[in-house]
Amino acid sequence: MFKDRSLPGAKKVIRDYCTKVVDLKYIDRDVLVSMETDIDEISPRMVLIVTGKKSAKENGSYKMLESILTVNSISHFLFDEVEQNPSISTVFKCVEQFQKETSLEKPDLIFAIGGGSPLDCAKAIDFAFCGVRDFTDKDDQPSQPLIPYFCIPTTAGTGSEITPYSILTNPRTKTKFGTAQRLTPTCSYIFPSFLVETPLQITASTVFDAISHLVEAGLTVKATPEVRLEALSGIRLLSPYIPQICAACSAVKSYNEGRCDGLERIKPFLSKLKNESFRLNTLHASSVGGVVISKAGTSLPHGLGYSLTTHLGLSHGVANAATFSKYLAFCCRTLGPQARDFVFDVLDILLRDCVKAGSVPKWKPEDLDKYLINIWFDHPIAVTRAQKEIFVSAALANKGKLAQHGAPVTKADIEEMLFGSGFLKVE
């Protein structure tokens, strides 16, 4: 269900992909009717709703779904204990709680609401209900049909609403990994209104998550000219808002530093970011990012960022940002002319509105640090030598991400990407 509220190119990318894979519905006057119809087709007696601890209740998305189920006399069980970077134990905790409190073996429908964490966790929960016990073993596949899985993303960036991937955390080893099993949502429902009150820092981080998906997909060994064109269409959806996000973050920094003009400077920027057109375009871009990584995958920044998230507590988007400019420089040095042209197209689209008209330079990858990425790093993050070895070793052990880069990657290359921009400093 698409209306003429997005760039035609991006809309076509999503529609062509969704026709084959997932029923992705964007908000319009009939979306609630459509949701009720989709639920009615399954005729569930019990729905499992998977969310984080607060956001689904605060933004109204849980209440909306609860109302639809209540009106249609459908019972539901709410599991609202999904943490950021969900763990394996959380998956099995949900299954155990559901079975204990409902006396049922499994629900008839799983409905996830939230950002990437609840959406990813719900996919793994579906597999767990259907017999999967080892999420790292490709041979451990469901012993019974999967449960229909619907979702409402309430952040824009992960693309989980359209991809088959699920990322979990092993708290014992402090590592993140993609599950060996794959599940694409049956239906995804896109409501820009639920994102309007998203805090600025989460907005900025998730926007960069979408950017990293779009850019990395265009630079993997699986990238095609079509994927690169699709990725650029998604980046164009985000680029008009980059100056606003950067200015808003700068205003917040000014306010936090005690400058008297900070509060007044924040208000107009935050007002612009509450615009539903902005939120719709970020959701579109997130979905395009999901499309392209489903086709071409992600690359080195994701492999590098997992350790920064689990050990330093950086959000996924910020962890990717910390290594991004050096990653792009590495791609320019080691990949072919098509990849280099793609990098400079990306830089031009992202940064052209960040400088005054008439003064646009020939962009370099490090300009990303100057005009965009530094909004997250007021000062370098201290890293111990032991942590440095963990980060480097984990990246070198991630053979899947290394294989996604079309040239050899050495230990020195990894260290340059991690520490070359100066956002992480070894002490």
C-alpha cells in the first residue's frame, strides 16, 4: 500500500522487493483496516506481542495493537523484556514464560513492536517455539512450521522489518552474531507517527545505521550496479536531513556545555525532526537499506562494530560510525573503480548540503568525520590495550565479514579502521 509520498525510485525498490518477499504496508487511511484483515486471515486465538521495556507503551503502538486485538476478542501475551542487543537467554525466557503463563505450546501469531532488538529477538523466538536450540548451527532448523510473524518498526535504521536476519548477543563471550536461521516478516506496518517523539540521539544513531547498510551493501563482493543504484536512492532520502540532525546535535552539545543560547537553538531543529515527512523518509530509507543488505549483505564496519557495542556500550549506529571514514578510504585504496565512484557519489550526496553553496570541495572520506560523525564523539573513547586486542582479534575471526570485502584485509588494516580516525584511543 504505497502513496505518492516518497521518491519514486525508492518506492520502486521496496515494492519490487516486497512483491517477492514481504508484505510491507505504509501508513494511510486504510492501514488499520488492512492490519485487521491480515490478522483475521490467520484467525489467531492467542497472539504473542514482543517489545522492549518502554518505548512501545510510550509511543502508543502497543495500545493500538492491544485495542485491535481486544475489539476482535483475541487474547494476547505481552513479553516486554527485550533488552538492547538481545541475548540468547532472553529468547528462551520468552518461550518459557509464554508456555508457563498461558498453558499453550506456542502462539498462533507473533507480533513484534520496536526497534531492531525486539524485531530481531522475535524472529529467534519464532524459531525457538518451533524446535531450534542452537542459533549458530545451520543444520538446526525448525522441526515444525514457523509461526506467522508481523511487526511494527518504531525506529528507522535497522531494516529488520524487511530482512531475514536476526542479530543476537552471547553475554558469556560478549559477542554478537547473526543467527544461522533466516526469517523474513510476513507483514510489516510502517507508522511514521510512532517515531515523531524519538529522542534526538536515537534518531541520529539509527539514521547512521541505515546509512551504513546502504553504503556497505554497495561495497561488498555481492554488490551489483543495481544494488548501488538502489543504495544511492535510499541515501538521497536521508541527505536533506543530515544538516538538521548535525545542527540539532551541535545545539544540544552547546546547551550541555552551559552556553546560554543552546536551549533556544535546540527548539527549531527538534521541531523539524518531529515532522512526519522526515520520519516517513527515514523509514523508507531504512527499508531500502534492508532490501540492499538482503541482496548483498554488510561488510567490515558491521564486523568491527559488534565488539564496540558489546564491550564499550556504543549503540549499533555509533559503533559503525566510529570506523566508517577509514573503511571508505580503505575501499578506495583496495577496490576497483566502480567501488571508488560509488564512495564519492555517497560522499557527495551526504555532505553537499553541509557546507555553504559555492564552496563544495572535492570530497574525501575523512570529510565524513568533520561534517557528520564527530557529532557523537566530543572526545576520544578510552580503550585499554587488552580491549584493543579483543576488538582486532574478533574482527579477524569474523571470516564472513572479511570475505565480503573484495580484497585482502590485514591486522594493520583492521587497526587503522578502528583507531585511525581518533574516535577510539588506546591508553
